[in-house]
Amino acid sequence: MTTTRDQSYDLHRQRQRLEALVQPAQGGKTLAPALKQLGDRAMRFFTGQTEPRIWQRTRQGQPIWFAHDPITNRTRQFSSEQDVRLWLEKRYYE
């Protein structure tokens, strides 16, 4: 005969198992971004990524723009967003 205490314990264990399936492991929080980055890099490698990558940094309080062209494998530096746009247009029509 099953007692109320046994039933309660069984329900508690089942709940723990279900929560463990739904909630990610604590270590997964730091591993997930690294795995995503690795996957993104692998995808770019295997698909032959040709789109330029553009980013901005600040140097001595001034914005500096960078653009990497995967076709030529060169990174260029620009002093304004307008210069980046001109480079992109020129690159597109070459």
C-alpha cells in the first residue's frame, strides 16, 4: 500500500526530473555563446562568406570605422561613416 508520504516524494522526484530537462545546466550559460561563435565561423568558412564586415571603435574620443573585405582579406580604416559608404559603393560596382 502506497502512503501519502511516498506519493508526495514520487511527485517531488518527477518534478525535479522535469525541471532538469527544461532548465539548461548552469555551465551551459558560458558555453552557449562560444558554441554559437564557433558555429558562425564554421558557417562563414564553408559558405565562402563574401559580405564585408564593418564595425566602429572610438579612439581618443573620435569614432573610427573599420571594414574587412573577405574577398581581398584586407581590413581598411575610415574616419567617417560617409567614407565607409563610398567604399562600399565602389566595392559593389567593381
